[in-house]
Amino acid sequence: MVGIVMKCEHLWKTYEPHLIAVKDVSLKIGEGEIKLIFGPSGSGKSTFLRCLAMLTMPDKGDVFLRDECLTKPGVNLNKERARIGFVFQHIWLFRHLTALGNVELALRRVLKQPKEEARENALKALREVKMEEWAHHYPAQMSGGQQQRVGIARALARNPDIILLDEPTSALDPELTGEVIDTLRDLAGKGTTMLIISHEMPFAREIADEMIFYDGGTIVETGPPEQFFTNPQSERAKKFMTRLIMKTRRE
Amino acid sequence: MFGVFAGLAFGIVLALGDLYGGRILSVIIRGYVEFFRGSPIIIQLFVFLYVLPASINYLVPSLHFQFDPLTVGFLVFGLNSAAYQKGYVKGAVEAIFEDQMTAGRSIGMSRPQTLWHVILPQALRIVIPAWSNEFCSITKSTPALLVLGIRDLTAAGMTIVGQTWRILETYSLIALLYLIWITAVTKIADVVYEKKKIPGIEISA
């Protein structure tokens, strides 16, 4: 029985007045599992992911990180969020800090590690994403792919229970996505629990334990990657996959 | 001189208050800013020296409230500068705010922490060129203190002229002194800006 790292139950999030981004969604993800969410733009995937990290407050429903309920009142969300790593589509590194500074910040200010220890751990995280040599460079001096790798290091540094990634490669030029995907592949190999929103289909097929098709605010279909590539069960998934595969073939 | 720094500190408080404080605070702050930006500084000085104490004394006669001119000078310049600087700071903060706040919270920092460690360091660097303009502006306004009877550089100049009738030399010298002072400080501001500039973020004043 795999330990559940993160789960949500009957989650709802509506943007006034009529846009329901998350409609009664429940999901579980276990230790070491890698699940991939995909679906049409605007379907609410990002909102859903942010609700899990409590960066956006859900209207109804519960989110659990291991045994802790994050949605009940009186929870120290900052402490809980320190156990979740989040990687953003647009990266959003702290531009006034070097790569090392970016990764260190949480270690020093949130986990309150002493200077030496924080530096050690930050360098270790940068090493994992192969950005150690760029430790003293500023984000503006790096390419998008390098910045995103630092973003991943920033999420990793606190040894979080789970890493949530919101389309980590979508904002990058195609030539740069490769390095980020390689990094994620390494992390997957090490058994990191990850929930990724992405449209990189070959990558999904390779590393995801389960793929989740999200459309119109709900989970329409879930299953192992092969299911989506050979025989999607639902109509919407079928249509989406056909379009996606045709698009990938053309590129 | 003091006025500009006090203005900066208070300006930051105001900008944050306006952004976060909720409707009532916003309205109060906006009113305050409009007053200081919308009226000549000499009038503001008079208001503080005469009108305000008189109103307070009217309401509570036992107080015999009085401002001495020097305090008024400091106070008004400080508040005035703050009113302008709130605009600069707010603009700078809004330019970077949303994303950086989300990123900060995603690593487990609270809102105040994120403000202090992430947003303000960036916003303050953006503000430097505008600040140096503000400094020029304020320094050139100091002759207004004349109306309160405080002796500033210009007043000294007028006295000298009254005694020596050397109009040309005196005022040229005064102008030169102002020029040197302002140029020196703005040059320093430029150097600070260059050193502290975040690579990749360029804002033209």
C-alpha cells in the first residue's frame, strides 16, 4: 500500500461570476508516483494545481498533504507550503538574486538554516539540475531553459514531499525544452513524487505513471499513458489526443 | 535633505498602505497625496505653521499648541516628499508585484517576508532614478522656507546682498552652490544606481 503524499477531495474553485475552474475534483497521489495532467487551455488545470499548493484558496473541499489537512482554519500555510515545491510556467525567479541566492532564500528565511548549511544545500540542489557553474549569475544572464532549471532547484532545495509543475516547458523555445525535460527525467529516476501539467507527450509517455485528462474544470479520464495513446475511453480525450498527435507529427 | 529621506520612508509606507490597506485607508491616503501634490509648498508651510495649530487650539483651547518654524519646515518637506514618492514606489512595486509575490509564497514565505526579501529590493532599485529627480525638486524648493523666517541658503544670500549690495556675485555664488550640491548628490545617485542595478532590469527615468 503506497503512502499517499497529497490528496484532495471534492475541490471547487469558481471565478466570478460563472467560470468554474475546479468542479468537484478529487485526486490522490502516492509516494514516488508521477502523474501528468493535460487538457485544453483554459480548462482550469493551473488553477487546480495552485489550489493544491494553496496559492489560490479553493472555495470548497479539502486538500491533504500527507496527514495534514491544509484547508481547515488555523493552519500555518506558510509552513505547509514549504513542504511543497512549485515550478511555474513563467519561471518567476527572484531577479535581484543570483541563482544561488534564489535557491538559498527559502532555506535561510523559511527553514531558518544557518548560512553555511543553506549554501551547502543550495549548491547541492543546483548540482542536481546541473546549474552549479551558474551559481553566481543573475537570472537575466541566463537562457530560459537555464532559468527554469534554477526554478526547479529552488523548488527542490527544501526537500519537499512533492513537486508541482505548471507547464514547466510551455514558455520556452523548443530548443530549450530539452534541457528541462532531461532534468525532470533525472528527478523521476530518483523517485521524486511529481504532479506535472504538460503537453510534452513523448515525455509523458516515458515517465508518467498515470495521465489525467482535465477539461472544463473536471477530470474527464485517467489511466496509464498507453491508454491515451492507443485507446482513449472518452470522446473528449479522443478528440484532444488526435489533434495533439497530428500537431506533434507536423512539427 | 532630511526631507527627502523621511519622504522616502514614509512614501513606502503610504504606497503599501494604498495597495493593501483596503478601501478606507486608500481614500485617506489618496486625499493626503492630492493635498500635498495639488498645492504650492509655501501654502503648505503656512497651513502647518498657522492654520493647523489655530484649529487645534480652537478645538482644545487649553493646549496652546504651537509649531516652531523649523519643525514645520522639516515636517512639511517630509510629508510633501512622501506624497510624491508614494507614487514612484507604488508604480515600481506594481510593476513586479503579482508574480514575485506568488513565487515568494510558493517557497513558503509569508506575505510580509516576501515583501521584505523579494519585492522591496527590486522595487527600490527601480525607484532610484525617480528619487534623484525628487531630490532635485525638493532641494530647489527649499527657498520657500523663507516665508517662515527660516534661514536657508537663499535667505543668507538676500541678507548678504542687503548689506553689501553685491547682487551679481552673491546670487551667482548661491546659484553655483545649489548647482554643486545637486550635481554631487545626483552623481552619487547615478553611481549607486549603476552598482545596484539588477542585470536585465532597465527603467528609464
